[in-house]
Amino acid sequence: MRQWRKAAAFLSLLAVMAGLASYGGAGLLRAETARAEQAAEAGPAVYIVPVKHTVESGLQSFLERAFKEAEEAKAERIVLVMNTFGGAVTSAEEIGELVRKSSVPTTAFIEGKAVSAGTYIALNADQIVMEPGSTIGAAAVVNGSGDLIDNPKTVSFWTQTMMEAAKLNGRDPAIAAAMVNPDTALELDSIGKSKKAGEILTLSADEAAKTGYAEHIAGSVDETLQWLGLEGRQQIVMELSPAEQLARYLVNPYVMTVLLILGIAGIMMELFVPGFGVPGIIGVLAFGLYFFGHYVAGFAGMESVALFVLGLVMLLLEIFVPSFGVLGILGSVSLIAGVLTAASDPWTALVSLAVALLVSAAILAVSFKKYKHRGIWNKFILRDKLSTEEGYVPAEAKTSLIGLEGVALTALRPAGTALIGDKRVDVVTSGSYIEQGALIVVTKAEGTWVFVEEKKKNISS
């Protein structure tokens, strides 16, 4: 009964976390609707949308919300204020498609730098305006450590992707290729610059303007709007909500892995610690933050949370209702499915989950060794010892009777009693019948079992 109360409390916390995620998403939707209605009442407006820090799934979700709101408000222009070193190529591709297909004209204002994935996003905008001293380019594909990826297939794909983005607004695709592929050599006569093999091309604001990679140079967003002829328009500045700011960190692959480690280790450790205590609370909160971040970022739906909770319920039932492992297997599959479907990139989530399982296993091994005398598993282990100190007397070994002769005191059918020496002994034959009073001999002894057979009379006698 105690364990069922523990399970109920555990699932209640999960339900609270799911409710918080749902409430947070609903609140975010209400805020979006209110801002869109306000903008629509004020007439055509210009949306100022920051694209800063790292390009990743959290930024992608924020931009999707911003573009959707601008389209619903029938905005006249979207200005992307960019200052980024780039980030995930997959997120950049999604953002580039979002910009490219938007029904609202988009201008990219580079106020510091738009390098790597940021360059690709800017090339998908209708115009590029650069702040004096800003840069664009250096879009080579690198790994998580910042080292160049020289896989020919990857380099070819990203080079072609950048070139196609450059062609959208009549920009020289060869310059885009030089920003990506270090093997490309290029002469830039318009700026008196040569890009040699082994280098990655980066353009300053002046160089970008001369090569057609920027339409204008402006010192601020207001100057950009003045150049666009939109200086009198209402400006609606989009900002990350507190939930979105938190979500951007929570969907980071490293943070995601830590949350999964805390979640798995915390919940499993709770099985080894009596009562619903700190490990279980930490585990539930970690999984709650995992799903909350991906829900706010727009990647997880309630079906992912439902899969996770269902899997947890089945694992708990496996403890109390033996199912020959069926509930355990189904629960594990459901848990994994919930985690993977909530992520923006299932492959990244699978890697994070694998790492989390390995680290959690190590944590559990250490914890189990230290706290092996505690937990619910001890309820299933018989620890009473039948020792002589407790008054238990072990059965006497019968091997000493092997070879001794005796008389059957009762008929052996096949079990009965025999007199061996001066002791009455319970004996058994190998299946044959022996009459009462017959001579017998002990052939073997196994534990408390004494096996006998009828002694054959000597013919000479």
C-alpha cells in the first residue's frame, strides 16, 4: 500500500508539470493573439525581430512565432536585426525557408556580424543592410568544436545551398561558394581582393556593398527604415518571452543531456530509497523541464508528454503486477518515444538519451552499492537465516549409512521404514517392492533420502 501511495504521488507531480507546460503554452498563445490584434488595429506596422546569439532550434521557434504574428497583423515589413556567429545548419535551413516564403517582405539589418549560418539567413531576405564595421561570410561547415568539416558531400551540399540563396536576389553565387568552400579560389576585382585556396571569404560592409551582397549601409534600424521609406510606421519590437528565453537553454543538446541524466537517475534512485524524497523530486522536475522547454519551443505536443507518462505508468505497474516483462518493455518503448518525439532533432535526442542512460547506470551502480540495504527491492528478498543460533537444527547427513544392512520393518511400496543397526530409518527403494522382514542394504543417500534395495541371499549358503 505504501508503494502505491508513492507511485500516486509520483504521477501527481508529473501531472502538475504537464499542466504547467500546457498553461505556459496557452498563456503564450493568448499574448501572441493580443499583440496581433493590437497591431492590426493600428494599421500597417514594421516588425523588428532580433536574430542574435546562436542559431538553434529555440531561435527557430521564436522566429516562427514572430513571422506568424507579423503575417496575421498584415505587417508592411519585417526587419531582422542580426548579430550572430551562426549555429546549427539544420535550424538555419528552416529559418531560411521561413524568411524566403514569408508573405511579408523581409530586410536583414546586420548590426555586428552575420557569419556562418547567419549569412545564409541574411541571403534569404529581400534586402541586406549592413552597419558600418559589420561583417558577413565565413560560412564554412564546422563541427561542435569549431573544426572545419572536410566531408566532400557535406561541403558540396552546403555550398550549393548558399549559392541558391545568393541567386534569389541576383547576388553572385561564386562569392557565396567562396564563403563556404576553402578550396575555392576567387578574384574580386570590384574590391581589389583575392580569395586564395585554403581561405574562407568574409566581407566587410563596404566590400559587401561593392560586390552586391548589401543594398545599403546604415548606422541604425531607424536609418534602415528611412532608406526603405518606412520611417513613419509603427515599430513593433518582438522580444523573447521569459518562457522562450528559458526554452532556448533547455533545448540545448548539452542541457538536454543533463536533464535526461537527472531525470533517469533521479527516478530510478527513488526505487532504492524509502519514501518519496529528493531523488524522485529532482527526476520529475528534470523531465518536467525537458518537456516544458521543448513544448514552449514548439517541438513537443501533449502527445509526447502522454507517451512519457504512459511509459512511466507501465514501468511502475511492472513492479507490482508481474507481466513476464511485457509491461516493462512496452513502458520503456513508450518512454523513449516520448523523449524522441519531443525533440527538434530525434537523432540528437537519441544520442543524448544513450549518453544519459550510460551515465545514469554508473550513478545507479554507485548508489546501489552504497544504499543496497535500503529500498523496495529488499521487500522481495528473503533475508532470514535458519541458523543454529536461532534454534534451527540442520538435517543430519545420511551418507554414513551407505553400505549398511538392515531389515524392512514395513513393506516398502517403495517408501517405508527399516531397522538399520539400532535405528529406525525412513527409506525408499528405486521403485521395486520389498516385503516386510526382508533383508535390505543402503545403496545411496541424497540429503534426507535413503535409498535401499533387497539384499540377495548367497546361493552357497
